[in-house]
Amino acid sequence: MILLVLAGGFGTRLQAAVSDVPKPLAPVANIPFLYYQIEHWISEGITSFVFLLYHQSSLIIDFLKSQQNDLLKGCEVDWLVEPEPMGTGGAVAYAIEHLNISGNFLLTNVDTWLGNGIKQVLDAPSPAMAVVDVADAERYGRVELDDNTNVKAFHEKASNNAAGLINAGLSLLHPDLFKRWNHKPFSLEQILFPSWAKSGILKAVTLHTDFIDIGIPEDYFRFCRWIESSKKIKL
């Protein structure tokens, strides 16, 4: 199964802590964060990757090339640089078109760490989205499910510090879901996910595992401490 990795963002919120490299290459114990991600994805059975790039793409490409005979040995690795920032949805649609993707594929955010979940998502019908329960859903926005574990609705980010289910940044999708793309940038999270939820076709896969999004300094440093402790402290 091919894994598309959304890795083209500007990482604006993290720049206060990491300003000299793009977010995927943020150093964690002197090793790029992306190294840990790829190592973990491979451990879950993924050997085919396409990285969707834009911001500082050359640095990420250089890193991937440096790992082709090491960490990525035996894997199929490709990358695609967007001609302009396409948004998450536009990036995926652009990849489908330019790489002639015809079957189901996995999609993940480069900055979201999940302890597991790939097998569970693969076992679900497409389209499917991994969700996790967090103590404070304020930063992410909450996902509401119906009685059949389909996504019923997405609720905007709020400042009530309430617990809830959130989008875990891993999904199983099919090219036909993007066939109406008008070749303009758009957000997968703001346009297609809510549309699929309204239609009742977006399956939720609830995961009980480690989750962290390193997009803000606080959580980036928390991940660094976790790695430096040999994963002994709570993530």
C-alpha cells in the first residue's frame, strides 16, 4: 500500500523553535524527525512512500536521497513538488493526477506521530479516518461519530479545554473521491472531510495509542524529551 505523506507546509507555528530547516527535518536528539517517522512507518509494514512537498523541498529531497541506501533501502520512494501551495486537498489531488494513482492509498501528515494504526485503518472501508481521544481537543477541533462509527460532523476549534475525539492525521482514501478537482488549492479538512461526513460515507477508526502533533514548540519539545528518555516517559 502506498503512503502519501503531506510534507509541504510552511511550519509557521514551529518556527519559533526550529527556523533553519523545514518541520519534517526538525532535530530530535540530533536526528531529523522524519527519520523517526519513516523508521516507524516501515516497522508498521509500509515500504512505498510518496512525499508531497513544497516549502524548502530541496532539503527534504536531499535527506530522502541520503537514506535510499540506508533507512529506505528496499523501499519505493518518490516525491512530488507542488508548483504552488496547493493546500492539503490540492496536494493529494495533484499527486493522484501526476502519479496516475488508481487504487486505495494511505494519507498521513508528516508531523503527526501515531504509535500504531496503519493496520486498523487498512482494514476499514475507504474513505476512513483514524481518530484518537485526547484530553484537550481545543487545538484540533472535535470529531463527532454516529452509532455506526461513521463521522457525523466536525466541530470547530473551541476554547473550552474539553476532551474529545480528533482527526489523528491518518486516512485511507481512493482517487475517485477527488475526481471533481478543479485544479485549485483547497483544504481536505475544510472541504472534503465535512462533505463525506454529511454524506455518511466517512468511516472512523478509533485508535488507542500514542499521539502527538509536533506542529507547535510545546509538543515538539515534548516529543524530543520522549525520544531522549528512550520512550520511557509518557508521551
